[in-house]
Amino acid sequence: MADFTRLIENIPDFKEFLTVDEMDENSKKLAAEYPDKVSIFQAGTSRKGHPIYCLKIGSGSRNAFMFGCPHPNEPMGAMMLEYFSRAIAEDDKLREELDYTWYLIKSIDVDGTKLNEKWFKGPFTLTNYARNYFRPAGYEQAEWTFPMHYKNYHFDASIPETKTLMKIIDEVKPDFMYSLHNSGFGGTYWYLTENLSPIWDNLYNASKKQNIPLHLGEPEVNYIVPFAPAIFPLLSQKDTYDYYEKFSKEPPEKLMSAGGSSGEYAGQYGTVTLVTELPYFYEERIQSNQEMPYTRREAALKKNDFNHNEQQTVAKYFRQIETLVSSDNPFAKMVALSLKNSDSRYESTKAFVEKSEDYAGPCKESEAFDNLELPKFFSLFMWTLCIRSCEHELAKDHTAEEKALLQKVHDEAEAEFNVRAARAEKDIHYEVTPIKKLVSIQLESGMIVADYLKSNRK
């Protein structure tokens, strides 16, 4: 295995995240500085008309494709690419040793990234992050609108950003692809499209070296079966369909609104896709195996009840302004979609947890933290999207009466948000994870997989 020590040690101590304009400027500057090694081209255009730039670096015998901000509230990968693009351009020896041609997009969802920029410069608190959070509805996410046809479900409404990814994947047929995500809270965990068990210890060590624990609490979805602790097969919409088919009273096609993932799409070319999930915030309970005086099932059912109750409370506010929402209101789309499937999601989760034997045993403290404390933080996102839905409409040409209603709902929802944010700040004893540590783990994980594929795949 190649030695990436110097590459990782030279990562700057980033104190903030870059805006889209800053990233674009730096990419153009890099291409101008190293015209013999780096080229930049417009790979596509966002729905709002912003150019989506791609860097092409090196001329190795294999192709690798990395893209940041597939979820625009997750800019960790953009910072990794900001560093890696310059490092790989400057280091001839490393570039030749890796033997890849690198295609790098720092932000694939530039429009959504811009809607998160108010928290990019700090302060990095639960409250500031949550209050300035944005993520589009699933059917408008670059990561989850690839064409998909499975059983009775069909999705073909790929957005321009996804079509940009598809075009590059189709043209370069990457051996290695890295969809650059990160999580809000927890420890390190990984997704891969293949079970590459020889590298598990190397991935674990990449996180251990930065003193970031593995994620030992609940997985993102309760029906996923890990390859190993904190290492999972890449999430698939086919698995989601099968889950709903088994545990929901509603037909799966009525509950699903998004398409396939980038990893699913690239799989047709034999591409191995990696996702490394890393936390902005850390709390020591996430790594505790101490047994609690209740079962994992009891804790999971309480989480399900809490989430459903919060959504129903948000609905009381959102329903008041729903008829005033414009078709271009990105914040309202996520709220409306979540509320639409809230009851079915609640019932299917309840059925799964009650039937699965995995939930019968004692609850670990890490699982208890995931189920009983973190929902206090994650529930803030729905409140923010409701508030920002109002703000979007208040800037439009509504009647005085309509604006009065929008302002009333805005102020009342903000008061609800503030109460909940204060509770989360009080009950979750968190630390902010330095950006450098997270970039280090994300970059080293990518190098481990890329190097393994180079050495073990023809």
C-alpha cells in the first residue's frame, strides 16, 4: 500500500467552509497555475444557471471521479477537494504513483450549497447550523435522481445536476468514484458498493489516527446489514422498496419519490463507489457500549414517536401557509414531502422495530443517544425549513393580509425552533470536530480504496 502520510499531514487547519464563488475562483486559479497538469471545463449548468465546473488532473491509466456537496449541507468533501486538487497537481511523484486521471467537482449542487452558506463561516453550533440548514427534497437531490426501474416503481425525472454526473460517468467510466458526504453527528462510518474486506483495518486506522471514534449507534436506515462494524453496503432504493413492500400498508411506489443513487448508476461500468460519513459534532456517548436499563426496541419506538409528533406539530404551522407557497420555494418542498409520508413512515418503522429480533436485546448507550437525544437536534431541520419557507414568500409580491399570515407563522415557528434549539444545546454535550481531522479521514479513506483498486483490479 502506498504511503499517504505526507499528503495527510500537509492538510491545512481549515477554520471555515468555502462558498461556491470562492471554490470556483480557486479552481480557475489552479488550472492557470498548472496548465500542463490541470484543466478546467464546465461540466454542466445548475437549475438556476450557475456553471458547474470540473477539474481534470493528471493523465493516469485509470479514471477516478470525486464530487462534493451531493447534499448541499455537507461541504466537507468540497474542502477535501479544495486541498487534494492542489496537492495532486503539485506532487508529481504521488500523482504518478496513484496512476489515475482525476475528475473533481467541488460542488455538484451549487444552488443548494449557496442556501447553506450562512453557516459556513461559523459560529459552529447546533443552533447556527440548524437555523441556516437547507437540503432539497429527494426528487431534487443530485445524489438521488438517477434513473431507476424496479418492480412497480419507475423514476426518470433526473435533474440537470444529476445529468451532469451521468454525463461524466458515461464518458469516463471511472474505476473509482467518491461521492463526498458527511453526517451531522456521530462517529465515522463508510458505504461501499463492494465488500473490500482486506482494507477494513486500514479504514478504521484512518479514523483512529484522528481520534474520531467509529459510529456504533443506529445505522441511517434500520434495514441495512453491515459488511463489518461501521462499514455498510451502499444504500439502494431497491432495498427501500423491498422494506416498504414488507412493512408498510401503502404500496412502495406511493411512498417513494426519488430515484437511484450515483453508485447504483455507475455500477453498470464496474465502478467501485465509496462514501465516508463524518460528523461535524461529537459527543462521547456515541462510542459507549454500556448497557442501559431498557431494550433497544423501547428506545427506537420512543424515537419514532418523537419524530412523528414533531412532524405533526410542524404541520400545524405549515398547513396555514401551504396555499401561499410558490412553485420555486425550495424550502417548502422538503417540508411538504416529509409531511406527506409521515404517517406511513411512522407505521412502517414501528412495524419493523416491533418485529425485528435485532431490537430485542439491551440498548447500548450509543444506541440510546441516537434514539433519545439526537432527535432533539435533527428535528430542528423541519422547523428551519418551515421558517425559511415563510421567509422565501415574504420576499415575494403577496397581499398585505397574506404577508401578515406568513409573518405570524414565521414568528411562531421561530419561537418553537428557539425553545427546541435551547433544549438540544442543553442536553447534548457536544464538541465541534476540527475540519482538518474530518478532511484527513475522508481523504485517506479515498486513497486507501483507490490504491487498493489499482493494485488488485485489472
